[in-house]
Amino acid sequence: MSLQPPRPARLVAAAAALALFGAGLTGCSTAGGTETIRFTFSKREAIEFMTELVAQYNSSQDRVRVEIDTSGVDVVSASFVRGNPPDIMLANYNYEIARFVQRCALTDLSGTEAASTIRDDLQPLMEQYGSCEGRTSALPYSVMGASVIYNKEIFAQQGLEVPQTWDELLAVCDRLKEAGIDPFYATFKDDWTVAQGWYDYTAGGSVDVIDFFDTLAQEGTEVGPDSEASFEKDFAEPMDRMMTLVNDYTNADAASRAYGDGNLAFGKGEAAMYLQGPWAFSEIAKTAPDLELGTFPLPMTDDPADLGVRVNMDLAAMIPEGSRHQEAARDFLEYLFLPENIEEYNASQLGFTPTNDAPAPDDPRVEGMVEYYDNGQIYQGPSVLVPRTLPVFNYAQAMVLGASTTSTLRTMDADWARIAFRAPIPSTQDNASGEDSASGETEESTP
């Protein structure tokens, strides 16, 4: 015997089903002269901002109505499989999203006004995840810079200057230790904090990341101790220097401290430096709203010219080929990239605007990165430039907890060769033409 809900509940369910059916029809046709498009936005902490921007666009004209969808990347991926992708997307640009680029599932945006405003030096970073020949498949919307966060008050009290070389960094650390202050607060319990900060900053501060991964991709299955590029060879010195900092200049309880512990402790002045991104600022401010903080690139060599800021394409704009509302989607894309909109968005998120002549962020906490971003001294973190099947977060954490750096890097080489055996891994020298790639994996996300 089947049970039916009470009649009022059945009516509500029927009405909901009818509403969903109507919404589906709206996405495929025009009603009352207004074309409705679905806009996917994946950055949780900026939903309120983007919802308001969508409302402003909708009220500014009556030709296109945008409906914002914040259901996330997994749902977007499923919608591609079902043949019903969103009409336009703003999403974190990583391997999960870039596989749509590699398979030429996104329209060419090179002819848009928005594309003409993007900085040329960001294109190689976009292409590190692969490309579709002859197309500009995605446009960067927000670039997030990350580097050493430091306590300006402690530095001033100890008479310290921001270091620009490896030797200067060690001298600063020694001065802090003599004063009874932990130079760095480390949170090794969370593997992503190790990968994003310790591993990425030390490798990116001394290795040409684009050149390294291009060469690694070309080596493919031959990566190993005798190949032109390898983790074991090229990352050996950076990891040794990372371990110098880890072993001599971090809090004694780092192995048991997590991200939340770090934000609280750093806000209380328990260390002078913290290897985190700008997402940590709001967390630190919850308990230390008046703490004066700044940022600077972690120096890994004795040449200041090697200094650089770790960046990621926090958001990129894309229009799927499967959208049945191409022109409407492009109209909204152009609105998103209007200077007053893209610049206000990035200011609200402490991000860098990827357009030419955009003003630098004016928040004093990130001003230490502005010079390097403006000069193009930027790199993407090595931890996010590998397929997820190479568990680099776990390997980075293992190293700081005592595993042999040599053995770990050798294992990473073997993993890379194994993945390349399954399918080619793209480089910026390659132009994908739609075939599958080993890099259709999702990177771990940071807050």
C-alpha cells in the first residue's frame, strides 16, 4: 500500500514542479521580449556582491534577465554532461574548469571588448592548464595574490626591515628568535596550508614555474633523475631551504596546529610572519581588528630580481558552446567587465584586477604585493599545476613532518610519469584540440 502526502502538501509539490518546469522553459525561450540566461557563480564569500551586481544589470535594461546560480562546480560539470550547461560562468580557474577549455567546449571570446582589456602577461598563466587552438576560451576576472603576511608592529618594535634576499630573511629570523619571538607561525595539521604556502612560496620563489612545467610536460613518461626537468632535481634546493625554515624558525607545536589555530595565534601576536593568502585577513580581524599587517614575497635566493608573488586565477569568465543564448550571455559578460564593476569587485575581495590600467588595490595589507604584480613578477603555485591524482598536498605535508625531501620528490617524478603514460599532460606550448587529458582533475580549494 502506498502512502500519499496530505492534499495541501500534494498541491505544494505540484506547484513547485510546475514552477521548475516553467523556469526550464524560460531558459530556452523569450517571454515578453526578455531573454533569460543562467549565470553560474562559484565564489561563496562574494555571492552577496555578485547577486547585487546581477540585480543592477537586470534593472538597467529589459532585453536580458540574468538568473544567478550558486550551486557550485560539481553541478556545473554535471550540466555539461546533460547537455544543459549554464549560459555564462564565473568560476575558479583550475583543472576541473580547464578541461572544458581543453575539449573546446567553450566559445571563443577573443572578439569581445572585454578580451581587449586583459593584460597580455596573464595569458601564459591561463594556458598552463591547457588551451583550445585558435580560441580565447576564458577571460580572467579576478587574480588573487598571496605572499608572506607579516606583523608590522613586531617588525617595527624589533627594528626589522622587510627582507629581499635569502640571507636577509635568515637574519630577520635570527633576530626574532633572539627576542623570543617565533619567526613563522605554521599550521602543518592542514595539508593545504602547507602546499599553498610553504611548498608554493619556496618553489615559486626560486624556480621558473612556467618553464619548469612546460619542460616537465614535454618529458612526459621520461621524467626522472636524468630528464631535463624533474621534481627531484629542480625542487631539491627549494625544499632544503623550506626545511631550514620549518626546522629552525616555526612554532614548536606546528604539527598539531590547523588553519583556525593559526589565524587566532597570529592575531594574538604569537609570531611575526604567516604563510597565508589574503583570505586569512578577515579571519585574523575577528579577534584582532586593529592589527597592522602587511605582505611581501618570500625571498628564496640572494637576487631580489627573483622575488615574485604567488597568484591564482580566482575567477575566470566563460560562455559554453552549449548555451542557446550566446548574444545575451555576451551582453552580460561585457557588463561584468565594465571598469566600475570589475574593479569594485576586486577591491571588495582584496584581489588584483586583470585589466590594463586598472588601479592597484589600496588596502595597506596587500600593498606589498602591488609592485610585483604590476611588474609581472608573478607565478602560479606549483601545488595547483599538477593533476589531483598526484597528491602533492599530502607530499608537501609529509616533508614538513619529517619525510625525506629527496625520496618524496623522486616519488612525485614517478607519479608524473605514470600519469603521463595514461594521457598527455598539456603545456603552454601545446594547443589542445578537444582530446581528453590527464589533467581533468580538481585541485583542492582554499578558503
